[in-house]
Amino acid sequence: MGEFWQFPAIDPVIVELGPIALRWYGLMYLIGFAGAMYLANRRAKEKSCLWTQEQLSDMLFYGFLGVVLGGRIGYVFFYQFDTFIADPLYLFKIWTGGMSFHGGFLGVVAAMFWFARKTNTGFLQVADFIAPLIPLGLGAGRIGNFINAELWGRQTDVPWAIIFPNAGGVPRHPSQLYEFFLEGVVLFILLNWYRRKPHPTGAIAAVFAVGYGSFRFIVEYFREPDAHLQDFMGGFMTMGQLLSLPMVIVGIAILIYGYKSQKRNQQVEQA
């Protein structure tokens, strides 16, 4: 075991001021939100933007609430439902930890529907604007997971394996960093490159869904499932993979429909 890096036990709390504690994971969320706000304000100055800076601030605030509420509810219902049945108040015990991306994603979708209705714009237009901002929060969140030494990977002997505290004392994949690279860095570059290309409405959001769903599906092969989900579907598929599949399918369907509609409209205009 000596050739592998022993991850240091880092206090998840950065600083405490009385009853208020700033945690690494919370700081990462704030960094992701601040980055999204910065980019949104920059894009508000573009001629193609449909909303004012004040409206965009509201949009991001609703999105942030969607992430937090949806993420917690999703985690409890997707991953800890038995615990919830035994103790319904567990849903509100946020200090125990536990957030689900897929739950947060559904929360953001609900927030985007609300914002689109409030501003009399299309849902897919809102989704296209928000999608390129999301990888900032995803990447920051995965760094928070790594610092907290949580959501570690499966056992391995690759040279870059890490021995995490409270993870059985065996070398594991740093799957948090895999997710940071794919869901944060690669997805951010892909979406912000693609949005500058000609595309039908909804295509940016669709690329996000396909990209995230595919990346998450791949990383799940390296990520250790929760202890109570080790035998989920007989080990054929993890919960994360099961929840990612609909994202990929819906994303592909939106892309096919969007490009077919765009081509049909172009043919009508040229006729």
C-alpha cells in the first residue's frame, strides 16, 4: 500500500462562527453559483439575450433553489427511501449530508418552467441559456466531494489510486476527479463551443443532457455504489446509470426533432 497516496483527513468545516459553519462543500456551491452569475451577466449584454440582468438574477436564484431542494429530495427518495420511510424527518436533516444531481436536475427543470412562464418565454429557450452554466457548479461540487473524501471510487491498483479515510484502507479510483474533468471541464468547453454554432432551439440543453448522462454513465463504472445499493439490479446497472439513461434518450430525441424541424422550415422558406 505504500506506493499509493494516503489522502489526508481534512476537516469538512473551514471555519465556525458560533452556530454558523462554513463547509468546503458549501463553499464549492457558492463558487459555482458565483461563476454562473458572472457568465450570465456577461451574456446578458449580448444582443441575442432575451432577458435583463435583473431577470437573469431571478433565474439563477430560482435555479439555485431548485438545485438545493431537488438535490436533497432526490437523494432521499432515490438513495435513502428506506431511511425516509423509517424516519420521515430524515428529509430535513440536511446536516447529515446527501445531495443527488438527478434530483437537483429535476429541481432546476421545475425552476426553468416557472421562470419561462413568468417571463412569457419558451422553456427550451431558458434551458438553452442555463445549460452552459451548469458545468461550473458540477465541477465545483465534485472538487468539494474530493476535499471531503466522499463518493470515492472502486478499488483499483492504477498508479494514481488514492487511499481515502474511512474507505476500507484500500486504494481506490479518485472518481470525484474523473467527474470534475468530464462533467465540469469537458462539458463546459463542449457546451460553450456548441452554443456559438447554428443550432435549433433546445439543442444546447439536449447536448447537455446527452453529455452529462453519457459521462455519468461511464464514471459509474469507476465509482463505488452506496453500501445499501451494492446489489442494485444484481450489479448489472447502478442507480446513477439508471437515472442517467432517460437524460440521454430525451436529449437525443430533442436533437433529432430540432434538426428535422429546422431542416423542414428551411425547405419551406426556400420553396
